[in-house]
Amino acid sequence: MCIFSGSVESVSDTRIFARLFGKGAQFLAYDMRFVADEAVAMILPIPVSPGAGENAVRFLDLHHYTSLFDDLSKLFPSEELSVPVLRNVAVAASGTHASSAYGG
């Protein structure tokens, strides 16, 4: 989840791709749309090894690769999930239980 340095009106169409790459390395691609009345910076907290320093992260400018997430989605086709029909199954009634301060 990203953070903005100022107020934004809306954030939408967030897409994230993350994969491990070798020992201790990871690729992360992040895309989203936002609306703001003024210029803001997007801050994306990412974990690094303690003491790794500024060189632990390398950024690649992929703004010219406009079909990146479309191409990535082709590598991971979604499958239609179906729910089996259950017939003659008895369902036991269960009471409601409060589990936090919000319960009554």
C-alpha cells in the first residue's frame, strides 16, 4: 500500500506484481491511477535487510512499457472456479458470538 505526501481525491486501478528473483532479490512493479489537486509524491514502503543501505534498492523506469501488466497477466491465466452443487446436506445453525469491543 502506498502513501502520499499530500491529499489525494481518489486512488484506483492499483496493480502490483512481485516475484522473488534469485537469492535475496525481488522484482516489484507497482501501478495505479490517482487524482490530486496539487503535486504529491508517492511513497511506497518496501522492506530491505537491516544495514543494507541506499544501494539495496534499484529502480527501473518502465513508464514506456505501457502493456507491462497486460503482458504479465497473460503469463498467469485465470481459471474459472466453479462451486460443486451440494444436495441433501444438513446445515447446523450457529449462534452469533461477540469477539471484540464492537460486539453487543
